[in-house]
Amino acid sequence: MLGAGSWGTALGTVLARNGHATKIWARRDALVHQINDRRQNADYLPDIDLPQGLTATGDLGDALMAAEAVLLVTPSSSLRDMCQAMKPHLAQGVPIALCCKGIERGTGLLLSEVVSEELPGHPVGAISGPTFARETALDHPTAATVAFEWRYQDRLDPAASPAARMAMSLSGSGFRPYISDDLIGVEVGGAVKNVIAIACGMLSGAGFAENTRAALITRGTDEMKLLAEALGGRRETVTGLSGAGDLTLTCSSTTSRNMSLGFQLGQGLTRAQCFEGRNVVVEGEVNAVSVTDLARRIGVSMPICETVHAVLHEGADLGASFNALWARPIESEPRALDLSFAHPEQSVTLQFGN
């Protein structure tokens, strides 16, 4: 388990509870000692007692020694560097499961493509779904998707496939995984949902309520579908746990850093003032750039993501940007009807602060 934040610790806890010897790699020596000596991760999951089967190390080589599988929970922005650091220590053919979400900035590559470039010859998958770390660690009933590309040998012996073996390792008590062969669809859902959650947070912080959030979730799901389909994924995947499920959870609570960032901005705080001035990594902030860049490059319309990008990275006014979003041409649903009419009002004025 590479990454000892809240989600890495929660997944490590699930695996260790299920009887699997699990090593978790942490950057800070103090956290390594805390996990090993006190069975605690006070920085991220302070009220969770960690199982004995979960041990920590600050040595990447030690973490990867004799590993049968690797779960990557480092931030998406540092994924390529982490893969390069792993390379000398990783045995041939060990499956790698991504537990971070995003699209690489600049290249437009899915994170699985980044791993495959840096670590060829390893099966690459993803674990994704509506999963808050603390609830997972507390063993609340939780479901997620385990996705790997389905190879010829996997079809001959599905039980021996990386996806099935990973799902079986995670299965136990409250944690219930489902298996998918649509890695693209799962990854797109995980990247886009963070951006949509920031949009939901912005309008919730600005005083809007359930109608608004439901509209953004639904239309955000459509943006997910369009991008996934354009990249070779399946629309069906986006309606599952890793798409609509994860999106609904992330957009429903400020427990999500993405929703929380948007909420604070919607209340009128500057970015520097958010999180009480602490330097908190918010994946959707990075993904707002990489997702919109990729969508523009391949000609996919993603107006909600574009709006978030404009506010976060182009200095656009939050109120004016969402007014413009609501004043877009009236379109058909479903898209097969293929209709578009200019909005009857030249401008829309949403009543912020209600």
C-alpha cells in the first residue's frame, strides 16, 4: 500500500482485517512509528484502531519486497515520479491497482496509461467507488468497483485474473467489491466526479440547495458519459459505483475535500483562505485542468467542468460563470433528439446568497 493518507490507511485496514499481511509505505518516519507502535494514524484517521496485520515502513524497497500486489494511493500529480521510484524494487508482473483518481496534466493520459508507460509488463487496474475513508475503516457497509483490462488468459480462467483476485482480497465484512473490465470508464468517472463535486460545493456555499445539486449531479453524469465513450469506455460503467455512485457521494458532503473547497469558494473565501490557510491537496482542482484540456483536445463538450476550470484557474467570477452556464442554449435530453435553441433570455441572473 503506497500512501499512508486516509484512503490508503483505510484500504490497508480492510486488507489486514481480511487476514492479508499488508505493508503501508509512508513518507514521514513519525507516521511509520505511530502506525507500528501505537496502531494509530492520528493525522488522517484519529479514531481508528489499526489491525496488527498492517505494518508501516518508510523504505520503498522494503514495502515492495515480495509484494503480490501493489495499491497506489499517492496523489495523481506525483504518480509518474512514484512509478519511476518503484521500478527498481518491483518484481516482474505484479499487478498494480490505482486508488488515486485523475488525468495527467499536460499529456491527457489516464493514470493507468501513465503506469503502463513507466512500468510496462504489469497488469494495471483501479479501485473506485463511493467510499469515504473513515466509514470504510469503521467497516460500514461499503461497495466499490475493481477494474482491470480483461486479457485473453483472464477469460480462460476468470478466478485467477488480477481483478478477481483483488476483489476477493478486499471482500470481507462490510466491504463489497464488484468486478469490471472497463478500466477507461472507471477512471473517467473517478477523474470527472471530483470536478463536478467542486461545482456542487460552489453553488451550495453560495446558498443554493437540493434542486441545484441534483441538476449538477445529473448533468455531470452526462459529461462523464460523453468523455468515457469518446475514450473507448462504456456509458453503462458511468451509471455504476465508480461513476454516478462516487459522484453522488462526493457531491453530498463537505467530508469530500472537493465539495469542501467549492463550498468555501462559494461562500466568498479566496483560494488562499480555504481550509484555514492550510496547503490541502484537492484532486479536483488539478483535474479541472487536465479534464478540460483533454475534452477540448478531442472535441467533447463539458460545460460544468469548463465553468469550474474558469473559476479556479482563469480568475473568472464565480457568480457570472454559473449565470453563463445556466444561460447556455436549451438542449434536448436524450441527445439523440439533437435539438438546440438559443436561451430566450439574453442573460440569466441567479440569486446568489439565498
